[in-house]
Amino acid sequence: MKRILVPTDFSPQAENALKVAAQLAKKYDSEIFLLHLLDLPLGLIDPINEGVGGDLPESLFFMKLAHRRFTETFHNMKDHLEGIKVHETVEFDEAFDGIMAIATKHDCELIVMGSNGSEGLHEVFIGSNTEKVVRFSHVPVLVIKEDIPIFDIKSFVFATNLTLNNRNAFEKALVFSNLLDVELHLVYINTPHKFKTTKEIDQSFDEFSSPLNFNSSKFQVYNDVTVERGIRNLAIKLDADLIGIGTHGRKGISHFISGSLAENIVNHIKNPIVTFKI
């Protein structure tokens, strides 16, 4: 993990994400691309003139303002960022498009984003576009909600519906767990609405895990009223430091989670959440 992308609007939530990214960067000798996006009116953007056109003074004002905020961030975070190569990046683009473009351009291996959690994904620092990043990003997205002085993951739980489509995301989660040097636990939430017998679950698990040689002792079934409540309650029971889920572009966070429920999981669980593209 050599390149980490951290989009920011300089909010406290974005600062929480940057602190975690800094800890990862120090551990893995990574570079950080700290990205601020200026979503300006079309009249102020001219790609031929390096993105700034129309009313040049007004465009320069926003650029200078962004640079000043970067300077303040580097000052406030100097202890966290010391020894890390940080690229100050300002782009004239819409949030989702800009994040994906920079992640691709610099071959970033992880996106770390801040969220205020209880207010909903639409209140995340760059608005509703954050939901698009979580849903569509081919790069793993780590969502941070609270200030985490020491990002030390000891318990990593990946929630799955045990479908073969979800196995690709689980394989990525296994790679991520190896990188963090943490044991990964696979969990299935059994609900009355989509109840499965023990025999059915065992069969699904065997088909799901057989190519991966995953230890069945690290697989757990948890019964609850809904998937959301099951993940939340199991996270509390296992004292999980990190929750992983698969994401699917068309339907949100996972095949087994509807779009609105996906937002509830990310919003209502305070734990850090990492998403992997199915």
C-alpha cells in the first residue's frame, strides 16, 4: 500500500480520516494524496487553460483559499504528518468524478474518507457523492467516523451473504487483513425474512469458501431481526475494530443490502468500515 488518497473539505471528519491515513502511511511507508475538489460553475472552468478560465480572479481566489486551508491543515497535523510525503492536490471537478480520476491517475490503493455517521451519508464532507464513491469505487474505501488516536485493528469482521458474487470482495478483504496482519472473521446474518437452515448455510459456506481454504472456525452465523441490526449487534459482541462489506454499483453496499439499508449500516455503526467492490 504505497499510495493513499484522502479527499478533504477540511472538516473535523476529514481530519479524522487524515489522522488514520497518516498512521497507515507511516506503517507502510506510503505517500498521501490529500485532495480538495473545487466544484466551480462551468463558466469559471476552462480545460484548455489548465482548468481556470472565465473570471480568472474569482477562480484564483478559490485556489488561494484552498491553499490556505492546506497550510492550516499541515500546521494542525504536523505531528501526525511528520516524515510522510503528502501531495497537496486541488482539482476543478465534481466530487465523485474528481476522486475517481485522481485515484486512477496516481494508482492509489486505498481511499480514506471521513463521515459524521449519524447524520447520514448525504452529510459526509463532500455530500451525496461520497455514497457514489462507496458504491462504485474499485479501490477499497475506508470510512472513518470518529477520532482514532491509535488505529490498531485487532478484530476484523467481514459480513457476507455467501453468494459466489460476493466472494471476490471477500478475497480482497483477505488481502487487506493480511496487510494489516489481523485475523479476519466471516459472518452471515440470518434473518426471519430470508431465513436459512443450518444445513443450507453450511452448504453455502462450503461452496463460498472451498477455493479459498478458509478456516470454518472463523465463520459465524448470527441471528437477528434485520441484517443491519445483526451486523451492529455482532460488532458489539465481538468488539470489532473494523467491519468489511462488499459493494455493488447498482444496488449499493452489497447484493444482500438495499440502498437505504446500506446507508443505515454505514451511518449507524460507529466502527470504521472498509468496502470492497464485488
